[in-house]
Amino acid sequence: MSDIDGMGTERATCWLAPNPSAMTLDGTNTWVIGEPGAEEVVVIDPGPKDGVHLRRVVDAITAQGRRVGQVLLTHGHPDHSAGAKKFAELAAAAASGGAGGAGGAGGRGGSGVPVRALDPRHRLGDEGLAEGDVIITGGLELRVMETPGHSNDSLTFWLPADRAVLTGDTVLGYGTTVLEGRLGDYLSSLDRLRRFSEDVEAATILPGHGPKLDDPIGALDHYITHRRERLAQVEAAVEAGARTAKEVVARVYADVDKSLWPAAEWSVQSQLDYLNERS
Ligand SMILES: [Zn+2]
């Protein structure tokens, strides 16, 4: 299957979901994160509602004698979130089954495993996620940053113990991300992640799709440069007479596979909005 399945750091391991496509690259990266020896782990982005994938991850955690303390979502897109509730149920069942009738094995609020996200529609339980939150599970610390742009609810998680940045779809292992949110927000998010990665000397980016990136600053510089170049191309297309996002895509993305054009339209619309706001 590629080196993506099983990649990671000392504390984070990727479980690749079997949903490859032009948009999801090799598939969605589900991240299981735990302190060595700790019983409780955190799972980021269970992925699509694929029973085989969800069970594979839960079974592996259970086989290690561990259980899921909480599920976190980088954002609400279905390739990351659609399986979250089912995953939480499976994880809660595995924890109570494995606990041999200990009762209330899931910790908070009975046997439930919470799903936490910025957008309340994607949560299970009362707890959300927001800028500055610090999550501590089984001795593991994760910090939450709001990084809108790919979507309005996009989050990035910082795993200080491994100096790893979990970017969801804000930065991918290769290619570039589609923008559903505002380009101005996205550029700010990239600048912020670049500054942050420099300040904390981040060692690796663990993305929502594709391989990990062991040169975070280089990867972010590449993303920032790409965005500026695309923006200049969009600006040129508008000057040359393109009026709608569709017309801009036909000019700027002429060399890109047509199956990606509808998604590119979202990105172009963000860029047109950005140029309009700026003028
Ligand atoms: Zn995705």
C-alpha cells in the first residue's frame, strides 16, 4: 500500500484509509497518538465511514492493550469525519468489553468516547475544540490552533513531544489543497504555521493526506510561493478577460486533469473574492 500506512513519529502512527482519489490522494490519514506505555490514546480523523478501516484501527489499539480517550477532527469534511461517530461507538464498545465489566470504562460521561471538533455539528458529546486548547490524554499533550482556509473549521494540532505539526488538509504531503474558505484566511494560516514551525523548531508535518514532510519550513515556503503564483495567474486571467471562476479555471488550470476543475473552481472563487476585497 505505500509507506504512508504505518508512518509517523515515536508517538503518532498513521493508519491509511482505503479511500484514494484525486482529492484525497492516497486516502485519508487517520492518526493514532499516544505516550509510550500509556493506556489511553487520541485518534485524529477516523476517516470515511468505512467499517473495515474503522475496525482495523480500533482492533489495533485494543490489541496493544490501549483504549481511545477521545477523537479529534482536523475539520468536518466527510473524508475525515464521516466515520467519527461509528468509530467512537466501536472504541467505546472495545474499551468496555476489554475492561471485563469494570463499568464506565470510557471515562468521562459514562462509556462514551467524545468526538471533538471546532464545528459543533461534528461533535459527539459536549466538548468542542478551539484556539489555544491544550488536550492532555494519557500524559500526552496536544495544542490546538485554528488555521482556516481549506475550510472555515480547519484546525492544526501541535504535538510538542515529537515536535510534529498535524495539519489536516491545510498542508498536504504533496500537491496543493483546495480552498473552500477565504484565501486571506488561508494565507494568514500558512504564514502563522511557518512562523510557528520556525519558533518551535518543528521537525515534521503529519498531514491529512499523503506522506509526512520532514522539512516543515521548506514545505510551507513551497505552499506560500505556490499560492502567490496562482494568485498572480488568476489576476492575469482576469486582466485578460476571464469573468467567472469557470473561465479562470479554463485558463489557469489548462494543464491540470479536468476531473479536478470543479474543485479548482472553489479555489479560484476564493482568489477572486480575495482580489475583490483587496481592490
Ligand atoms: Zn481531506
